[in-house]
Amino acid sequence: MHGTWEAGPAARWEDAFLSGNGRHGALVHGDPHDERVIVTHHSLVRPVPAADTRPPRLAGRLADLQDRLLAGDTAAGDGFTDGRPLRWVGAFHPAFAVRVRRGGAPPGPGGVPGYRREVAFATGVVRASGGGRESRVFVSRADDVVVQYVTGGPAATGVRLDADLPGAPPGLAVRHGAVPLPGGAPLLTLRARHPEGGGGYTGVALVVADGGGVRLRGAVRGVLVLTRVHRHAGPPDVPAEVARLRALLEGAEGPAAVYARLLARHEEAHRAAYERVVLDLGGDPAERALPGSALLARRGGAALPERLFAAGRYHLLSASGMLPPRLVGLWTGDWDTAWAGAFTTDANLNLQTASAPAADLPEVVEAHAALVYGQLDDWRDNARAVFGARGVVAPAHTDGVSGHAYHFERAYPLHVWTAGADWLLLPLVEHAETTGETDPRLVAALAEVARFYEGFLTRTGPDGRVAVVPSYSPENRPADAGWVAVNATMDIAAARHALTAAAAHLPADAERLRALAARLPAYRVNGDGALAEWAWPGLTDTYDHRHLSHLYPVWPLGEVNPYDTPGLARAAHRALELRGAENDSAHGHLHQALIAARLRDAGRAAGSLRRVLEGGFFHASLMSSHYPGRRVYNADAAHTLPGLLIELLVQSAPDRLVLLPALPAGWARGALRGVRTRFGARVDLRWRDGSCTAVVRPSRTARIDLRTPAGGRPLELTAGEELVLTLGTG
């Protein structure tokens, strides 16, 4: 349950087992004759000329656009660009493969006797063994280095850094080097310069063996390779990298001792994070013992969601550090990565990190915060350039280098989307509620979002309420109008939440901010009885779409829910019923499931989950794909799934605990341990044969609303006093 395995090496990089520390990543093929470990790093993106990353300067044309849209010109936004063609952000790419070759003939058609390739989620170690050979790989969270240890015979005959990976651009300039160091540990270097200019990256690998040089000879019992890579705009600082690697050898004799010490330091940090939350669905022991590929081929059963929960948690933790997970997490074996392998912030990033506060992964929240706070200057530029306003506006697509809104076109006017800052700050707000500690940077950022809305929300509609104009609902359009519209439901919800959240932290401004929030338009229920995607008369919904932006008030905001707003919750549920799957993207299915769980529709949530579990969305590595049939390597499903499974079982708000809101029919027994709530308590949940026990351990005194399948009641919590609840499962 806390790992996966296969009976053969990975023939495709997509099936390679993964390790990472949030900075460096490793894709491990496990070939016993020619082991390949592809090394990645969050900073490796192809450079984009600074002149191409400027946000469009459109503020001088904004008033005219607003006048035309409010007057009913539904095509007015088609020309609201600066004429540039679509410009993709810098593409994420791999660095190189560390290859360790062994002597002897390659394995025959029957493969290596007793071969097994496995990854242990609690340690992050990928191990391949068979025929007396073994390799172990992990990426150290403590020392920020890729550690590769090869033992057994035949002896290793060579180690090299190989930049010849799929999709590598023809103009990539690569130089190799080998430097003998005192003590006999050779250093391999690989320097690459991007064909676009703007610097490149350097990899250094320190080879520690029982004997021999770069071309290893003799009775070598073990070879340890320590690898790092860094991106640089100017000359690489190789001496500093060498010093860092050599320092890891001090005080230990031989590769085995170095490996053991590095693993112990890494495991202490990694295991503690991974094991904070555990899900047990009572899976069949025989199914739990299956290889991942065999388990994926089966229909039904609890062992698969168990393993995918564990794998998703492991991969999410491993991808988060310097930055949060990209569309591909932290891993790719191909330079031609779909959608530039970047961060798409109008759905994907928040879906991937959805579990972090509840699943007790502050490492993921901190990585998310690093992206957000590191780009605020660029967000300020977006607000000024496009809207002529103070404050901040987040981009819908970023490579992690620039936060400017420069990825847009007429059919996807992402530059006019204003909900992004609230959407991206929300996980940080939820984390603050969970821990009871508010980062001063969060308060400052909320103030800037509110400042933007105060400068932007100056126009009114025929009802006298503030109009959000221009407005955009990612990545959809009305059936009878252009892409740029008025009063997208997501924009209204984001503005209301941002103003209210800022007011809670800014007493001096609270009255003014709440007054502006109160003037925002109400949500609209359309002729089909559904919560409309645009709260503006004359705009007709387009239902068959992968995004569910207009249900942002349901998930993640929780503003619309079955307890406080039952009428709007029914309208939201009707909107969910009418929503199609469009192109069958994994994020669309799981987004639907998350919303269904909030609306207590267990059947619909389970159906969406089943389509992902049974639709061929997962590779043997248990990393996922964007489309069915394992098409387009993408982390959305892998990283979102743990958040969904938690939402099916436990939900919380600052004043509410919901137990078993959407328990799937087939989950007759199970346990979820360690979940954190937004009112400052930890919850352990166990259910079996129609009954359920929840243990609530509050760190803060609170009065909350408890909701269960049997109904609701108030609950008094006292800090430090454990509370045991027994109830039926419905």
C-alpha cells in the first residue's frame, strides 16, 4: 500500500519510478545492464526574451471596452489585445540522464532472474534488483542531491552524463568534462547552453567507487554517484558545486557508508511528512500485493484507490519545495513537454495542491507560497498594464520565472481574468485557518488584491450593483457571445471572497471593503434551474466544457453549500448535472467529483472517480496522464486524487466539521488518520458495518457545527481535550 513495484525495467520514461525533493527530480528506469536516471530540476525552463514577457499595455483602452460590453456589444473583447501572437511561457525540460553501465552480456529475452523494480513511498527510495545486481536511487530532502548506488556484479564499467534525450533542441550546446579529484573520486561535468541564449545549466556528478576511475575497472563492489544540476544565466560556479558534493563524503569510508548516512538524513525528513496522514480502505491483501500495472488493470476493489492515495501523496510531497508541482509535477523525460510543463493557475495548480492543508503537508503550502510571493511584483505590473489599477492580478499561466500575464490570445483572453490572485491565495488562507498562524506576507497580499478590486470595480449594471467588466470564465465562453464578457460567476465569487478575507485582517479598512463586497451582483439561476456561469442577462451557458469555473463558490470556497444556502446549492447541483466532460481531461473529472462531494452527491462523485480509475489515466509509475489511454504525461490526476478522497470522508470550514459527506457505496470499511481541519483540530476517522467513530483532537477551543449522515448539531471543542464521536454512516 505504501509503495508500488513492477517485474521489469521501464521501457518508457513515463513508466520510470519517481523520486524528488521539491528541487531535484529523478526518473529511474531500473535497467540492470544500463541504468538510466533522468535528472530534472524545477529551475530548468527554456529562456524567454524579457521583451516577450511584458504584459500588454491596454489600460488606455479599458474604459471603451467597458462601455461597449455594458451597452451589449458582446464581441467588443475580441480586439482587446496588443496584436501579439500567442507566446508560450518558458518550457520545462530535463537536464540529462546519469547512465551506469555494467559488464557482461545484456539480459536475454527472459530478462533478469528474480528482477523487481520498486519504490517505497515512505523513504523515497527506488530500488531495482535481480540476478545479483541492485541499484538504489533517492533524491535527498536533507542534502539536495540525487543519490544513485549500484552494487553487485557484473562490475560497473562506466558512468556518463547523457544529454541526448527526446526532443532536445538541435542547437543545444553540450560540453562534457571529467576531473580527477584527490582521493580517487572522479567528477563528471556536463555544461549545456540553451539555443535561445540566456545562459544554460550545468550538471556535476561525483563518482565514488571501491576502485578505478571514470572508466571503472576491477572488482568494484559498489559505485555511488552523487549528482546535482543548476541553471545559470552566466558562467557556472563549478567549484562551489564540487565543494558541496565533496563535503558529503567527509567522515565516511567507502560508498556504502556514505549512502547509509545520506539516506538516514533524508529519510528522517521525508518519512515524517509522508506518514502524517494515512488512508486504509480495507483493500484485499492479494490485490495489495500486485504490481501497479496489474492493479490498474483490475476493476473495482479498494486496493487501487488506497495505492493511488499513497502514491499521489508521495508524488505531491516529492514535487514540492522550491516551487509547487508543475503540470508534470517535477518530472519529464522529454524536452517537448505538453503546455510547456508550466503552472496553469486557472484550475490545475489549485486542484493538484487541494489536499495540502487537510492532508498536513505544509511543505506543499510553503512551496505554493514561494511561487505566489515570489511573483507579486509581476502581478503588480499586470494590474497596472492591463487595468490601470493598483494592487495585483495573477497570470493564468506561468513558468515559475515570470509572473507577467503574457500568455493569451483572442480565443483565450487569459490576460483579462481577474480571479487568479484570490484563487492562488486561497490555499494559504486555508493553511492559516488550519494552523492558527497567519503569515504577515499573506495579509499584505490580501490587501493588494482588495486594493485592485477597489480600483477596478467602478462600473455598475442596470440593477445598480457593481459590474465585473471585463470578465472571463476560464476557459469557456457564452454560447451566444464573445470570450470577454460581463459578470463571470467565478470573478464575482473571487472578488467577494478577496474583499471579505482582506477585511478580516485589516480592521481599519474592514467597513469599506465589506461595503464594496455587498455591492457585487448576486449569482444568477438560469432557465434550466442551474447556477449560471455568467450573472448577466442574455448570456447563455455552454455546458459541455472541462472547466467548472462557475462552481468556484461551491469548491473550494464553500460559500454555496447545502447547509447555509440550500437553494443555491440545488442550483449548483443542477449546473453540475448539466456539465459535460468535453475532452475527458482528468482534471475535469476530478473537479466534478470535488464539487459533487461538497454537494453531498456520493454517487456522482464516485462516478467521476471511477472514470479516472478505470479510464487508463495512470502509467505504471502511478504518475498520471491528462487524457484517457495514458495520453500526455500530466500530474493533475495523481496529485488531485488524495484531496478528493479526503473530501469524500471529511470536510471542514472554520466553523464546521462534516463527516462522511459522500462515502462511496462500495467502501464498507476503512480508516483515515491525521486529517487537519480549518478550526484547528486533527481528526481520525474509522467506519465499518454502518457505524463510524471519529476522534477529534482540537488545538483551539471552538464551537462548531457538526454535520453527519444522521443530521447536524452544535459541538463544543476545548483545546487539548480529545473528543470521541460515534455515529451511523447513513
